[in-house]
Amino acid sequence: MGRQWLHAKRLVAGLKKAKTNTKLVREITLAARTGDSDPAMNARLFAAVEKAKKESVSQGRHPARHQQGGRRWRGKAGDGARRL
């Protein structure tokens, strides 16, 4: 009966991490949509990726998200034309 505090503590820590990860991944996706999907050419995306790395967002999430955001809203050549 004495371990409920540990489970509650882990639950709270998991919820905080999930909230932070969601905000950072959303920022990466938004930055990729509004600009170039290459972090070297998009300062906002570069800053968002660096912040995600600092907060230990899993490596599998953020590169895929910024490439997905760029493909979804930009043409294949990246000419800046938005898709409908």
C-alpha cells in the first residue's frame, strides 16, 4: 500500500513530458509549414529543433514531423506555392 505515491509521481511526470513534447512537435510542424523544411534554411525551424533536442524529444519524432510539414504544404520542388 505504500507505493501509490510512486505511481502518482510517475503519472504526473509523464503528463508534463507529454505536454512539453506535444508543444515542441507542434512548433516544429508549424515552422516547417510556414517556411522551408530544411532547418539550415529556416531559422524558426532550426530553433524549434534545437529546443526539442534540449528537452529530449525522441529523435524519431521531430525529423519526421518537419519533413511531413514541408511536404504537406509545399510543392515537391519547394517553390513556395501552397497546395489547396
